[in-house]
Amino acid sequence: MGFAAPFLLFFLIALPAIWWLLHVTPPAPTREIFPPLRLLLKIANHEETPNRTPWWLLLLRLLMVALVIFALADPIWRPATTVLSGNAPLALVIDNGWASVHDWDKRVDIALDLVNQAEKAKKTIYIAATADNDNQDIRALNSNEAEKLLHTMRPLSLPTHRRSVINKLAAALKGEKADIVYLSDGLQMVEDDEAFSPLMNLADRDILVYDRDISDLVGITSTKNDNGALAVDLIRAKGDGEKILSLGAYDGEGRMIAETETRFEDGETSTVSAFNLPVEMKNDIAAVKVNGQHDVAATYLSDARNHIYRVGLVSPSARELAEPLLSPFYYIEKALYGRADVLTTKGQSFEQAIKTLINFGHPSTIILDDVVNMPEVSQQQLNHFVEQGGTLIRFAGPNLASNDNEDILLPVKLRHGERQLGGVMSWATPQKLAPLPKTGIFSDLAYPEDVTVSRQILAEPSPELFDHTWLSLADGTPLVTARARGKGMLVFIHTSAGPTWSTLPLSGFFVEMMQKLVQTGELAQNVQFLSKGKENIVREPWQVIDSDGSLVPAPSTVAPLSLNDKTEALPSFNHPPGFYGQKNNLYAVNLLDKEDSFLPLNSEIFSGKVHLMDYSGDVEKHLGGLFLAFAIMLFALDTFITLYSGGLFASQKRFFRKTSFLMLGLCFTGAFILGQMGTPNPTFAEKLSANDAAMVQSAGKTRLAYVITGLDDIDDTSKNGLEALSQFLLTRTTIDPGPVAGLDLEQDELAFYPLIYWPIDAKSPMPSKAAIDKINAYMNEGGTVLFDTHDQIETGMDLNGKTTANNQRLRDILSGLNIPALEEVPPDHVIARSFYIMPDFPGRYRGSPLWILSSALGGNDKRPIHAGDGVSSILITANDFAGAWAHDGKGSWKYPLVPDDDMQRVWAFRGGLNIVMYVLTGNYKADQVHVPALLERLGQEKSR
């Protein structure tokens, strides 16, 4: 305890005099009713001595005076140690980078206390913030200006740049000695040795350094695709003990789509975690965060450079399928493994393959090998695909070399014939690659010494050929040419995709080159980035990461980002971490990269002229206001006692007594109510069971559910499949599904789930009669159950003929339900048109119809969509829907399809989406079809 004005305590010596004055002064006389005649009868002539003031009232008044004196002396609880002296100015260096966010308030309190000390010592003040703009105004401040600056200063989501800021501070001091105080964030920077050397010559005494423990810091340095999984690299400052953290993957809307656990073992300062997700979910990831840590280092943004690209390959010939090493697509698939989702069209004609890929596969890139004389319809489809933003990559070969017809799907015009070793247009030796260009998409790759080319197709010379050449041979002839068309790109590789014309497909450079080329499907809008001679593109700021790790809209102070295609953008004051570009074409700038690490501040850089302190000390508190408040309360009490003893309330004694009891009752009542408001009701809390909590959660969102069979593999497939379908719903519709629920028919409430998926298996126990009755009631009240026997591969779904064990179990269950007549879903049913137009409803298998309640409408055969008046309470299939939807948790699908057609899985997801939309909006979707007929009928009524 200390006092800001201790000399005022001298007035405490007046307390004895005050006691003496109060002691001899009698209290005020009591008021009495004056009865003159009665007093005259009993008059007595005697002397009376004045009463003395009660001792407790004297003590109260003395205490009141003492409190006022103490308040005026400004008592201070735990006064700060004075660290400043002399007339030298105060130079405050404050780290306000990303690592300072965790103890920012303490940092500001300490800085304000130092400013107060400087004010008392009549020092000028200099303040330098190490994460602020290099153009910050560092000048001499008075205490008021310094306090205003400290109150407006905020931690930034940036690294510190101490060297430039301290150099500017040294220039502002102009060689004058100063009391230097450094409020550090505890992190060591590479530039620290050079940064603090100017302060050594300016320090009037030891530099006061506030340091902090950084053992709580964890950061994400990179994310990358690794064998189908999204690998996340994490670092921490110290390897003291084991540490378990939760990682969350979030989409562009800030919703968590996946979560995993990561672990630092004892002694480890780095670790790798992974998200094993399907391609669609992986490409939706916009940010990975360390859950529970609120700073920018714990957030890592992901853009198109981390996407798994969907690439379509037109299937090779049957001979090449039998001998894969002869197929050029063997080397392409190997090069794209883990970086692309490769779609193939096996056993289809070229025309059908192009149609299937474009209409149903939705690839970003299509690769063709030595294709000539395409059908005109295929040419038009491919040309439209490129103009809409796709990338078409083509390889040379003997067919193209001998082709005389003009090909509109090439970036440059080709010469007839091929150039080969020993031929007419020959080389003496195989050609190596020319030095890689300094700009363009290949500029950051290492030069391949092992690549030689012995055969190629030459391009016709033209003035613009150089501008369209991305890669050349040593003699200057092009190896890779490209041209923008519409929103997309045409790319041609002037040698073959197999090893017959060059060693390129056998090299590691081919892997890097192909991975770069498929990215053009995502980066096609950046034509100037991909074209030769255009070094920079400009991206407007979209969102930035706040100091607490949250993505917020970019403020107007953030400058557009000028991107160089050879190096990644680094965070700076004008370009903080965040997204730059347009919504569907964003570039991520992150705080950390894979070379970063967390090291504690090295005090040896101060050459022994340092006094270390920490932020854990308590800040001084001024108690003058509190003492004065107590004095005022005692004065009010003394006034009340004086008035009461003087008889002021004598005439209203009865009223005052009642009022006192009423006020006392109100005080107790108010205290009781406040106590109840602050204390939970244990009786009510005990009534909430786990099932009740689950019911409340289920009522808040649309949730898909499945029946628990007790068979682990089937239940796991159902859960994974419905989770994948929920994510598909989230990305394709406005539905935001809640977590998937597994239902115990005996225990759980079913009313909260619009659709229940029930995989039927003869090995699972037969449901009890109570469970069957529960399902019956659920269906009668409007719920829908999708029964899946997942056995189409055995005999198909035949409800009237020969049956399998699973089919028989289904019949046993249906015998206890109130089920009317069923029919196969007709092509014009609303369920086949609720979102996508479905030809059928495949799953893992194809061939079983989807059965639904019969919706025959008598003679009204012109009704275009059936079941418009109600949603079917039952759906039956044998195609194993969940088997098609489920993933294995390692980035791949859990089960292969039968037949093995990549588009069948796409149709399975679309069918699932249609079913959910039908269940949720069946009547609405059906009624939309009748709008023209209703409007026509209304027009006829009006004409009458």
C-alpha cells in the first residue's frame, strides 16, 4: 500500500481535536408536545446537565473524517516500482504483432504506468510499434498524446519487423540518450541482432525488457495433398510434455466440415496431422484451424493450389488396357496420383466418352492423346468446354503428325510430319530442354538434366509463336504451347505422352509439369499469370484474418496484391494474411510457411545491458474513490441517526415502523430473487436426461438418420454414407444439415427426422413388435423410411418373386406395417425431378428399381407428375445407396461400384439429393409442374 499524496495524512493529527469538540457538544433537543397547564402544576426548579454524545457515534464520525483524509491522500494498492529517473526521454518499443494478442491488455497497462512515471519525471515520450507501417510517425509525445496513442493501438495479424522500426526510433532520438523499455512478444526474429544494435548506443542505463513465456503458441505452417489426404504441418515453441490438440477444417462460409486430433509427443516441436476426406469435401476446405487457439498463426488458409483437380482421360484402346505400360495414360495417371481425381471412360466410343465426361464428370481438365478427325459434335462440345473455363491438354503422336486437316482445338498451327532423330528434319543427338523461362507456370521448377526428346511435331513459324510457347527445346523449337480461348486454355505438348518419343514421361519433371498444367483449369481466369511475358497480376483484397484468427471483410486500408508468378506473396502491413481475388478465384496469403519455427527471445543480443521482467506482475490500483465512497456512506448514516435522535420521525413513528418493515422485506425479497437468478435450479436440471438434450438438438436442424442394426460394418457404412450425402446437400443446396443420427428403434424418438435410412440385413436381430409399431406411427404421421436390402447383385429387387435372405427379412418387417400398394418410380414422378432429372436411382449397384407408394389417379392420365398430393412414407431399393456414398476415411471411397463407372457414383449422390428434396418439399415441387395448367384454368374462368 502506498499513497500518491502522503503529505495529506498530516491532517490525521486533527482527529483528537475533532473528538474533543464532538464529546462536549450535546445532541439536539427532543421535540415534545407543549401542555402549558399541566407543566405549571408540576413545575420544579432544578438544574440539568447536558447529555454527552454516545461513544459509538463519536467513533463513527472520527472514522468518517479519517476516510476522507485517506481518500484525499490517494491510496494505491500494490504501487508499481519506479523504474524511470533522470531527465532522459522514455523510449517505448512495443511488439504489437500476432503473438502479442494473448496478453495485450497487460501490455497496455504496463505501458500506461510507464507513461505516468514519465509524466511525473517530466520526460518526453517516444513510442514505436514493431508491427505497424514503416511510415508510422515516431516523435516526441507528452503524456496525454502517449495515452491516446496506447488506447488506440491494437495487436495486428502480422509478424514484427523490428529492424526498420528501431532504426526509425533511433533517427527520431537524434543520438540523445534515453530510458529504453521493450515490451516483447517473446519471439525471436532472424533480424534481431541487427535490429537492437542501434539501441545499445542510445540506452542511458540497462534496457528494461518485458519477456513472456511462448510455450502456449502453436502454428500451422503448411497444408498439402499427400496420397489422397490433406496433410497439415504444425509447430510449437517448446517440446515440453505431450500436447493433444483439435484441428478443424472449415469451408468458405465458416462451417466446420471435418475435425481430427493431432498430437505432439514429448520433446517434439513439430508434427503432421491429416484429414482423410472425399475429393468433393477436401476441395471445399477454405481454412484449417487449431480449435481453441485464437490467433492468426493457428489459422491456415487453403486456395485452389491445394485442390484435388478433376481430370478426364479418354480411355485408351483395348490393347493398351491389356498392356498398361504401352498406354500413354499409364504415365499420366501416375503423374497425377494424389493430386487429381482422374475420371476414365472405359469401353466407350470417343464421341460417347466426351459426352459423358463433359455432361456428367464436370472435370476442370480433359487430356487427349494423339487424337485426329474428331466427330464434329465432339469438337463443338470440347470447344464449348474450353470457352467456359476448362483446360484441354493434348499430346502429339503419329496420327497428328500425318494429319492434313485443320484442327481448331490446337493452340498453334502444326507442320505436317514429325521431326525425329535420324529423319529428314533430324538432330544429331536427342535434344535437351532449353533453360526454363523466368516467368510462367514452370518458372519455379528445377531444370531436368535427364530429359531428352528424340521426336516431336513442329509448329508453323509465326510472329506470335514465341508468346504462346511455355517450354522449349535447346534448339529453340517449342515443346509446350498454349493459348487462351474464352475463359479456358488450350495446351499442346509437342511430343508423345508415352516414352516412345522422349524420356519426358519417365522423369520426375513430367510429374511436376502435369501437376502444373492441370492447375490451369482452376487458374484459367488468370490469363496474364499463365502467359509468357506477364510477370504480375493484381488481386483485390477479399477477406483478411483478424488478430484473433477470424476471417473478416477486408478493410479499405488493405492494398491490392500484385502477384509475382515465381514467388509466393508474404504478409505485410499493406497485405495482411487473408484471401485476395474474386470469390471463386481466391489466392491465400498466410502468416507462416513451412520454413518457420518458434524460438524464444534471446536476451544475449542486448550485450548484458538488460534487466528482464515479465507481464505477470499486478498493476497498481488507486483506492481513493473507494475510500471516499465509504466516507459518504458513513455521512449518510450519521445524518439519519442525527435526524432520528432529534425526534424528526416521532410524529410519524407508526408510519416509519411500517415502512421500515416493508423496506426490509423488499430487500430480503430482492436478495432472494437475485440469488435465484444467479443459481441454476438443480431440480429442473436433473429432469433433463441425455435423450432430452438430444431431442432439443434434433429439433433445431434437419438431420438425416439411420437405423442401428448392431452390425458394425453396416452401421459404419450407413453413418459415413449419410455424412457424405449431408455434405453434398450442403454444397449443392441451401439445406444446412445437422449431424447424422444413429437410431435405436426401441429407445429413440423418431419424430425429429424427416428421412430414416434402414439397411436391411438378415444377420441383424428382428425388430420387436414395439419397434415395428413405432415405425408404423412414424410413417402415419408423415415420416419417410428408405429401406435398402443392398443385395441387388444377388437377384435384384423383386417384391413378388424369388427373394434373398435380406429381401425376406424386409417382407417380415413390412408385414407388421400398414403399407398400401407399391409401384416402381415412374419417369414422371416428382421424386425423379425434385432437383436433378433422374433416369434411375443407382447406388453401389445398378438395376434395382426404387419402389414407392402407388400414386395412380384413375382416369387422369394427363397429370404429368404423380404423388403431388403427398410424400410417400416408404421407399425401397436394393442398390446399396450408403455403399455408394460412403468413404473409407483415407480419401477414397469405401466400396467399388458394380459396374465400375465413375458416373454411377455421381448419379447415386444426385439420387440421394433428390430423395431428400422430395421428402422435405414434395408437395411444393409437384405443384410447380401444374402452375401452367392452373394459370390456363384461371384465364378460362375469367373469360367466362
